[in-house]
Amino acid sequence: MSLVFPHTFVPWFRAVAPYIHAYRGETFVVGMTGELVAAGKLNAFVQDLSIMHAMGINIVLVHGFRPQVNEQLAAKGQTSRYSHGMRVTDAIALDCAQEAAGQLRFEIEAAFSQGLPNTPMANAAVRVVSGNFLTARPVGIVDGVDFQHSGLVRKVDATAIQRALDTGAVVLLSPFGFSPTGEAFNLSMEDVATSTAIALQADKLLFVCEVAGVPENPGDPDSAIDTELALADAERMLAGKPAPTDPLDVNFYLQHCVKACQAGVERSHILPLAVDGALLQEVYTHDGIGTMVVDEKLESLREANADDIGGIIALIEPFERDGTLVKRDRTEIERDIELYSVIEHDGVIFGCAALYPYVEAKTAEMAALTVSPAVQGQGDGDRILKRVEQRAKAMGLHSIFVLTTRTMHWFIKRGFAQVDPDWLPEERKRKYNWDRRSQVLVKKL
């Protein structure tokens, strides 16, 4: 174990670091179904939230309580009534909902208060704030069904929630709202989480629920989960279909994800409660584990700007240390930043390359071609190469060349041919390091 652990932990922790930097100070609204608590997963889930909180993420947690209310009703000899995907809340159901909410809030606050040694909660000291942040209105009578004490979110006090987040607290919201006359309404967790995310203009809305995510092939039960779904595609999936009412239907959560993204929330997610650590896997890994709905594809191939300097340095440093790349100081990268192309995913730089033109010789050097080990083998290197070739052609150049000591075969497979160093343009030849003995490879455009 002592031999294996450092070799797995250290690279993993370094791979997570870009996400820690990217999400520090951002606000996530997390919707947790009551089924997660009923399945006995609350303590582990709260531990994961505490880790994210420790990493600098502002957390608003909205809990559901569907099975807990059903259990309370059954204990009183009552049956649960639903219509249009919402609970019909009579006076007895309202009492049951209040009891269930009070018990759940107690359990959640207790879980956040843990501090046992040798657990993720040791020294956590997470403070939980809750209150009457929600103003509600009655659902009323729909298609002849009187929903009585069931309500919808009318307003979220985003200012008060933000003030609580600024103190470093986790904000806990129960699915209850109150009218200006003091009347209580039973709300749905999905409505509360979505409305809160929109009001805060949160960076992420995440539902941890009974479904695993949106399948790539909805007609195939064994289909893989689509980890990134464009908003336009999600809208097409919902178009022309009746509003989903069953929480086991993935579209039930997808409709709320779409609503949030349409209203300015950058990303919304559907995550499986059945997978331990689903939140951490979704937030701190490249591909995640559930489905993310986003207004546009997060991965973009573009020219670099000054904001990318830190990401480029962090990407190429490991390859400079092991000798794969020639070391470049920060000043050089800052000076030449407009010569770089980058692949960015969700705010993190995963690939880059620079193009140094020698206009008189009608050629250019491609330098610092790098792809993060976390995503190697997925074709990003080819995409960057194609982008660099396009930039070179736009400059009217006839070829590009690279100097390499370790990756010669990769370039040869992509149309490069080895030449003598004397082929280099005079200006580049004067800077050639004969001790390094780099191979020179050229590709005609």
C-alpha cells in the first residue's frame, strides 16, 4: 500500500486542483431528494458537501421529503394523493409535511455538526443557516383538482440568502413557503431548488435523485449516460411531450434543468443518488458521472488570452520538469500569449500549442503542444494540430515544423517528415540547442 498509494494519490490530487481553483467562490444549489435520506446515505452526502464547502464553494442545500411525508401519512392511516406531478396537500398532509420537514432539518443539521476524528468532518465546523427565505402562492384548482395547501414559489429572498452565504454558512432550505398573510404552503424540492438557483444566478444547479441521468439513446435501457447535453438538445427532447409527472422519469428533472439554464444558470446537473460520491465525481472530474445541461458546449478550441496564462503554465510545467518540453518562463508566455491556441473545458485549460511564424521563410514553428494526461487519447492533440495548421494557412505559410526529442512518431503519423536541422530558418537555427539534439520534423500545408 505504501508503494502504490503515492503513485495514485498524487497524480489524482493534481488533476483535481484545476477544479478547486475554478470553483472557489462560486455558488452551487443542490437539490437532494428525500429518497437519499431514506436510503441511509445522508451522512456520506453531507461529508461530500462539507468537502466542497471547504474548497471554497458556496452551498445552498434544498431537501425533499416525499417518502418521509408518505410514511407520516401512512402512520396516520391516510393515503398520499398526487396530481400533475404534485402532492395534493390537505390539512392532515400539511401537518405530516411539517413534521417530516422538522425531523429532516434536525437530521441534516446534526450531520453537518459531526466532527469525529479520522472522518471528512473532522475540524469542519460547518454552520447551517435556514429561515423564511421563500414567499409562496397557492397552486389553486387545476383541471378540477383543488391542491389546497400545495404551493409554488412566488419569490426567493436572494439578498438574504447571499448575506448568509457571505458569512461562510451553508444555507438549508426546506420545501415550505409562506404567504404575506402567514399561511404555509407545501412546495416541491425541484421548484424550490430551481427558483433559488435562478434568483441567485447560481453557477450550478445539481439534482441528486433517483435517476442516473439522461441516456444517450432514450429507447435503450442499457444506454450509456450522456454526460453533457446542450440546452437546445434538451429542449428538443421535451418539446411536444406532456409535462412529466413521475420522479422516476428522467424528464421530470430535465424540465427543471432546462428552466434553470434558460433563466441564466450556467449549468444544471442530474446525478444518481445510488452512486457514492456522485457529487464529488461530477464536480471534480473531467467527464463527471451524471448529465450536465449547458447552454453551449463547454469544451472550446480557441485562441488564448491573458486570462489563460496561469492555466497554460500549470499544464506545461510537468512536461517541462520531465524534459518533454523546453522550459519557458512566465514572461515569455505572457509576451507570446496571442500565439497560443488552447482547449478549454468548463473553465479549465486541457490543451495548448503555440505557433511562432517565420514569415520570410514561409514557415512556422509549432511549440509547447501539450494535452493534459487526464484527457489524453481522446483526440484533443489532433484538434489542436488542425487549429494550428489553419492559423498557419491563414498567414500564407507553406509549412509548419516542430522540434521534439520524445514524440517523433506521433508527428510522423500525422504527416510530418524528418529533416536535417540545417533546414531550419536562419533565425531559428541560431537558437537551436545542439546539446539537446531535438529532431526536426516538417509538414507541408
